[in-house]
Amino acid sequence: MLGLFPLTISGGLFLAGVISIPVALFEVSRFNGDYYALFNTLWLLSLFAGISLWLQTGQLLMLMKLYRESTVDPLTELINRRVLLRQASQEQKNRLRIHSHFL
């Protein structure tokens, strides 16, 4: 399920840690001397966390590419009119907020 959300690497590691640490502590607390079973469980948990991180970063990369395609003209490599108007409006709001004028 963690692979469904496009998180950054640090966010994915944090979420994987939040899930993995209690599971690992539970497995260690019920350790009965079988090192192979403990290693197998912890290895499988880390494998799933790695796959999840790989999927999350792939989705984030795809979303970033889609955003770039929707905001940049492919021929001129300049931002399109919609983005320019949005940035101009944001700059105007910032200037009004700090009572400054455009140069």
C-alpha cells in the first residue's frame, strides 16, 4: 500500500520506519532462538520497504515530468502563459502585502 502514495525519499523512509520499527520490535520480542526465521522476517520487511520506496520515487518523478510538460513550452523551453499569469498574480499579492512597488 505504501507504493500508492508519491512521497519523497525522506517521507518514504520515515513512513517505512514508522511501520517497520514496531514490527521488528515485535519479532525480536517473540524471538525463540531461530535466527533464520528472524532474519527472513526482517529481510522480507526491508525488501518490501525498498520496493515501496522505489515505487514512490517513480511516481513522484512521473508527476514532476507531467508538471513540467504542462508548464513549459517544448519548442522555446519558456513557461507558458497560464504559469506566467499565476506567478505575476502571486508577485503582485506579495508586493501589496509588503507595500512595495514593481520596478
